[in-house]
Amino acid sequence: MTPAKTILTVKHPVLRAILWFIAGVLLFLELIQALTVVVTWWRTELLETRATDWFWILLLPVLIRIYFRFFSLFRPDGRACLPEDRPPQSGPRGP
């Protein structure tokens, strides 16, 4: 089984972890900005909608897709919800 190809192909695991952390923080900040603009637009609190406002409104679904694809538990290579490989234990909680 070959590992899944990712965007970051850095050889050092520490550097890869640092880059993924920075990317996650930047994604989080962009999501907060986009959500702020979308909520104010939804409540009709924007007096005039500028091009930057439309940019954040249209970018929100893209940011959510990136989050689910690379950072959430629902990513394709996520193994958090799979059953465990070890056999069941006998005892008070086992069969």
C-alpha cells in the first residue's frame, strides 16, 4: 500500500508538521474573516458590498472544502473512526 500523495512533499517530519500547523492557522484565520463578512452580509449590515466582501463571500465554500479535505476527521486518509485492529479482550468488559 503506497502512502497518499499530499501537497507538502517535505522529507523532514518536523518541518512538515510545522508547515501543516502554519497552514492550519492561516486557514482558521481566513475562515474567521470569511464567516465575519458572510454573517454581516446575511444580516444586511453591510452598507455597500465591495469587491473584497464578495471575495470573502465566494471564498467561504472553498475554505470549508479545504478544511474538510485536509484538516478534519473526515479527510480521505483519516483513520480516527475506523475500528481497531486488535482482537477483543476477554474479561469483565470482553466476551
